[in-house]
Amino acid sequence: MNGIVIIDKPAGWTSQDVTARLRRVFGARRIGPGGTLDPMATGVLPVFVGRATRGVEFFEHAEKTYETELLLGVATDTEDTTGTVLTRREVSVTQEQLTEVLERFRGEIMQIPPMYSALKVNGQKLCDLARKGRQVERQPRPVTIHELTLLSREGDTLRLRVRCSKGTYIRTLCADIGEALGCGGCMQALRRTQAGEYTIAEAVPLQQLLESPEPETYLRDVDTMFRGYPGVKLTVNQEKRCRNGNAFSVSLPGGTYRAYSQSGEFLMLAKVEDGVMSTIKSFFDVQ
């Protein structure tokens, strides 16, 4: 089987838990998630099956959109409510202060990865070191917050929508906003509502898929992750050159394209420069 299944991940499962379960469901040797979600997080988790795993590398760079709850006044070692409470402070944040602080976190910002993360230092995961009580110096990294919107406020809980670049830790964003407000804060809930081209409306709850007699019906063609690019049908000769890994002339403006055979098979993600099309990544089955 080949394709991408868009899972609505339940809380309590790791991304690898989901992948391992789906490996048995689809009987697939090659399978992998498009990024990771914390166990407490829910929402959009694309899982790549079979030949579609060739697309994972592109998905890692995709923008993500989340809805999160930020609990003000509480700081923890994990930067979310699953961790040990480090401080509790009184919350006296005005709407004016909130508006000013949120503005500071829009655009490109520097973020220090949390200790409780899967990043590796000298071959060891930070989370494994953190569980042993060790702290490691981490260098700030640039991330981009394309959207940061206050959806609601109930008492000390803020509900935010965040659209961000790859590598952004929402837990850290919550903690940093809390510190900037002078009271501390941590992430109370997280739901990913979009990842790349895929939205929560397209996702299937994991349990629903597991109970389905025909789970393969939930697999999407790999070209759906590139649907933001125009598609083009190649001639027979162009297809032959494509399958041989050769570039060829086209009458198309420069840019990125989805290239298909005459029969409609998705062949490759391609780029056109100066009237020449070449392969970015091929997806056809090698006979």
C-alpha cells in the first residue's frame, strides 16, 4: 500500500505509537509520521505509507497551525501542565498588556528549545537527560510566528491560534509569553488544526480507522501534499526522459509543478527554470 493517511491523533499517544499501530494495520514496512506531536497534543498527524515516505522530507518544512491553551501564573519544568510546578504567581494582566506582549511574539523570534524535547545533543535526547535531572545549554534558534491570535480569555486561561514555521515549540512559546507578562505560564492544551496542505476537517480519528474494515480507503495519493502547485501532463517522450532522470524542454513559466503521465500517474515534483523541467523528487514506481 502507498499513500498518506491524515490521522486526528488522540491525547496520550505519541506519534511513534500511532505509526507502530498503523504499520500493523497496513502491513507496511516503510511508514513514518510527518513530524511529531507531544503525547498530550491532539489533531492533524499525517502518516506516510510505502512509496509515499519519499515525501516526508518535504513535509518537515511545512507550516503548522495550532490552537492552544496558555495557563497563566504557573510555570513547570516541561513548560506544560504535565510537568512539575516550579512557580506559582499572581496574575494581574490587563488587555492592554496582553495585546502589547503578543505583538512581540509575531514574526521571526528566537526560541530556546525545551529540555523536554527529542532534540539530540552529543547523540543523547534532551528529554532523556532532563529525566536524569541534567540541564544542557541550548542555543536559541530562529522560528517564525506567522499568526498569533487571541481567541478567548477565561480567567487565567488564554486560548490562542498559532500559525508557525517548522521547529516551533508551542510549549516554549506559551512559557515565554507567560514570562513576558510577568506571571509565568505553561501550555494547558494543544490541538494541531493544520499541517501543510492538510486540515483537521480531512483527518480521521485514529479509533475510527482502527475499527474500519477497509482502512486503505483512508489513504490519500502522495500528490495531495503538493496540491498548492499546478499540475502538468507530460508527453510520452517527456515521460520517458522523466523516468530516466533526465531534464527536458517545456513551454512553461519558471516554478514548481506536479508532473503526471498521460495515464494520470503522478511522476514527480518538478521545477522549471529557463524552459527546462527537471526532477525535484520522483514518486513513480521503478519497474
